[in-house]
Amino acid sequence: MLPNRTEARALVLRENDNVAVLPEGGKVGARCGAGVLLREDISPGHKVAVRAVAQGERVLKYGYPIGLASCHIAEGEHVHVHNVRSALGPEWTSSWNPSSVKTPVAESPVPLFQGYRRKGGAPGIRNELWIIPTVGCVNEYLKFLADGWTAPSWIERVRVLAHPYGCSQLGEDLERTTSVLAGLARNPCAAGVVVAGLGCENLQRVFLETRLAGVEKVRFLSLQEEDDDEGALYALLGELAADAPRVREPFPLSGVTLGVKCGGSDGFSGLSANPLVGEIADGMSAWGGKVLATEIPEMFGAEDVVASRISDATVFEALAGTIRWFRNYYVEHKQPVYENPSPGNKDGGITTLEEKSLGAVNKCGSGPVTDVLSMGEQAKRSGVSIVFGPGNDLVSSTAMAAGGAQIILFTTGRGTPFSTVVPTIKISSNTRLFERKPRWIDFDAGPLLSGVPRSVLADDLSALLCATASGRRTRNEENRSGEIAIFKDGVTL
């Protein structure tokens, strides 16, 4: 028998799980759980078998299968990519049980935040002016012009939402680009928007004028038509600034649309940061607020969990259609649907896409899923809306901002400096990352791994959310980061 060197703390997440997570890792010979003896060294965040798993048997975590044992796994062995394979196939056999849907109950009154009144829409949490190019070839020129304009004191920032598209696009690609840019133009973080094009691109000005008819804060500029394009842009910015509100006033936090996102996950993400964000999402749903989630391919293997929270047949069919679209997208490009997790995810302890997905959907909470949105479509219903979008951090965050998200709660176990154009609160799954990357990370969910009650950290994160909505700058805003990316699937002319 191997020597008992020490104790290794183990987390068994559901009663029927046959694996446990070791938050601090463990050395060969250590005991963990109900007397399980480690047969090898196991890194922090990785898994150990708490009982023998036969070849071909389901490996269970979160109470759901995360894959199949590719060989016999003895009790106490490390469980990872060397002995587990994904069980995902190209099809999802949909399962729907609407009777289980429960709406979270608010345990406290909705808090207030200090925001900006917008005409005919949700209150804004930032008072910025956005210049949205209709085509990539004017990006740098617009940045050059914007740098030469002096904003008045009540305008917090002038942004150019650079992207490489709008020309040489056809079909669905052109439609998505148009829809995303129109959705971004509606985002309440912008007090005013100048949609600026060259004039000869595929994405013609009239396409956006039609979609944004009646949106008072939007102006249009075609550079080829102007003798003095600099003066024309500055005149529009000045007009929008003059119309912008100059002081904040109180609004209920439920008026802020919240996006939830995970990126650079590790073995702790599904245990700490994602469930914590899920609790915030439940709170917003209970107050009648809107929550946006996306990353459709990172729901593969967890579709039934999401579907169980839908009570409307039309919404379920929309989700099933979106899942099928992305699965077909992989198949048509001759790629396996399980080509995920990333190398960084695997280093952090995530073995299969099923495991990553089951941990990822925790950030959506447990409340009702009330809608499925195309890119650029605005959220209308309280509860969780699923937005069409891939797992890619840049594209999926942009999709939520285009759907109206004003703040994104972004969980990470590996760390990333990325943010999109709306305030992005970065939440670490472990304390080591929070301490190593103070310029990237806003909040540490790591104390959950050592037993701090989730309700305590949820109160702290809610307070940060409210302060951010009231003007507190996030790390990404201090770093002046913030960008957009648009999903592309077709030809380039």
C-alpha cells in the first residue's frame, strides 16, 4: 500500500459523481474524500476518481456525464485527457421538461444606481460618444480625426468601434455585420453615435438608416460626399454632445442589461466564479431584469440543462435550432463538435467540452430562459436570453453588447486583459490569478474554494456591479481597452 503522506482536500459536487476536484492538488499517497488514496501527483483544479470507472463507463461531474472512460480508471487515479474521451456526436437529442422551470424570488429590494437618462430607452451607465465605421478601410482615419476633437467635460470618452468588415461581404455575413453595428448603435452606454462610412462599400448607409430610423441619438456621415470630412464629423460630435445628459440620477439596477461570459477557464471556473455569477444572474431575473448569455458551442453537452429552464415551446425550438446551426457549422467545416477545450483549459484541469459546458452554464444561474436572440437583436424579456454567437471571447462579448448588455461579468481562471466596448468586470476563479494580475482582474471568487459562503461574495459582487453602473471604472477601462469583433462564415470578395 502507498504511504499516507498528507490529506488532500477534495470536492465532490454531486452525490452520484465518480470524480472529485482537488482545489490545492495532492501528492501521491495522500488521502482525500472518503479514504481515497491518491495513486499519483495531481495538480490543483484537476480531478481524481473517487471510485473505479470501467472502460466505456460515463465519467460524472456536476451530476452529469463529462465523457466516457477510454480505459479502466482505478480509484485514486488522475482523471483527465489521457483516460477520458468526449461522448459528443454531431446531433443533440433534445430533451425538454418545462414543468421544472422556477423563477428566482427576490430576497432583497432592487438596489439603485446613478445613471444617465436616455430618451425612449434604458438608462445609460456611461456617457460616451461612439463612432461606428460601416467599413474597415476608414478605421484608422476615423481614429485620427477623433483624436483631434476635444470632448466637453460631461462626455466620458469618444470611441471608434473599429472592425475589418462592411466591404467585400455578401449574404449572411453582410447581414450579421449590419445587424451587429445597428445593435451597438442602440447600446445605452453611448449617449450619441456617428455611423461613418466611406460611401462605396457593400454595407450601404441606407441599410443602417433603415434599421435605426427613429433612434434620435444616431447621426450618419459618408466621407466621400464631404468636402471637409473633419469639420463634418466634428459638427456631428458637437451636436450629439450638446444633446447628451450632463448629470447622473437614480435608477433601479434592474434597468441595466447584464451579459455573462467566461473565457480562459480552468478547473475552478465551474466551482467558484461561474456559480457566483449565476447567483447575480438569478438576482437580476428576480428583480425583473435582463441577462444575456451566449457561447453556443460551449453549451454542447449541457443543452439539457439550459432547455430545462424554458417554459415556452417557441423559445425551446429557437434554442434547438441555434444548437443545430452551430453543430452543423462544425460538421460542414469538417471539424469535430468537441474540438474544445483549449490547451489553456486543459492545463487548468478541464478535460472535455462536456465538462467545460457544464461548468460554463452555471454562470446563467437557475432562473428561466425566456428568449433566443439573433445577433444585434435587442433583449426585450426579463430573465435569461440566449444570444446567437460562438465561444470566442471577442465575438461573443460583442454579440451581447449589440443585444443591449451594458455590463459584462466575465469569469476567467487563466486570465485575460480583453474587454469589449462596455464595462467588463473580470472575475478570477482563483485567488492566485487575482494576486498575479491586479491590472486585469476586478474581483476574486477564489475564497469560495476555501469555504467562504457564496452569499457573502454575491453581496460583494452585487455592490461592485452597482458601483460600476454608477461610474466606477473597471480594470479594462483604466487600461483603455475595449474592442469589437463580428462573426464571419462566408466568402470575402
